[in-house]
Amino acid sequence: MLKFSIYVYLFCLSFEAVTSVSRKSFLMDDRHVCIVKTSCLECLKLSHCSWCETENKCFSKKLPSFEDFCSNSTIDHIDYNMSIQENAECSCSKGEVKQRCFPPGVTEGPACSGRGTCVCGQCVCKPDYDHEFPTKMVMGEYCEFDNFSCDGPKCNEGPYSLSSVQTPAAETDAAKKAEVDIPAS
């Protein structure tokens, strides 16, 4: 014969509401944060701040005391659609960022393979939107690849390099050169 024992434990929990001493709210105006930044790079990581080159000072033009401050040598935050760090670096360098818009060894011709724009030393590829073929894309560090320049049986989804795209006639000539006669045994 089996015996089962059931133990019932009862826990009583009580919660007591604790009220805090009422405090006054404090809201800091973010425009005042600019004045604590000590370098152009740190200053322009904040979109509402500007950097004064002659005074080496970060400030907000939105504050009444700085409306006309440093009007001749102000560097403003510009959004280049990059990271906060890259936007700040680009703005502070005033376009003197090393141009990385040409492939290694190429010094002339259109930047970004002629299919993009050079923004702060980086290629931003043009979308090249086509309503008939909405999946067309231009990509790559120098906008040198796409998914539509190859046409033929060996082509699939890309990406294809502009320099390696062959016309069907060139593919036929290359295939003929690759043919080898095998002697009959």
C-alpha cells in the first residue's frame, strides 16, 4: 500500500508601496552640451553643434548667445548618410579626406567607375533604377559591379565586374580557342 503525503506551504507576501520624496524635475537643454566638446571631431558627432576653427570652440547656433558667433570660419555638421564618426571626420577635414574613389593603380577617368559619386573619399553608387527591371543594382567599393551587364547562358545573378564582362562574340571566340582535337585511338 502506498501512502501519499501532501504538504501545503502557504507563503504570505505583502507589498508595501513606498513613496519617494517629491523632487523637482530637471531637464537639460542639449544645446548646452556643445560647449564641453574640445575637438572638431567630438563636436560634430552631435548634429546640433558647430565648430569654430578660429576659436577652437564647439557651440550651438541655436543658442541666442551664439547666433552670430564665429560667422567666418564655422564648420557645421553635415549628414553624408554615413556613420556618426565618418560624418564628423568628413566635415572636419573639409573635403581633404584621402580620395579612395579610384581602384588601385587608376589615377584618371571618372571617379566611382562613372556610376556613382565620390563623397568624402567613398563611392556612393547611383541606384540606376529601371522600372522595367527593378532588381538592377550597381555595387562595389568603386561601383564596379552590377547584376545586369552579363548576357548569355553563363550569366546568372551577378555581380559582374565591368572589366570582366564579355560580349557573346568574345565568349564564342574564347570557346573556339579552348577546343582541342583529341586523336582517335
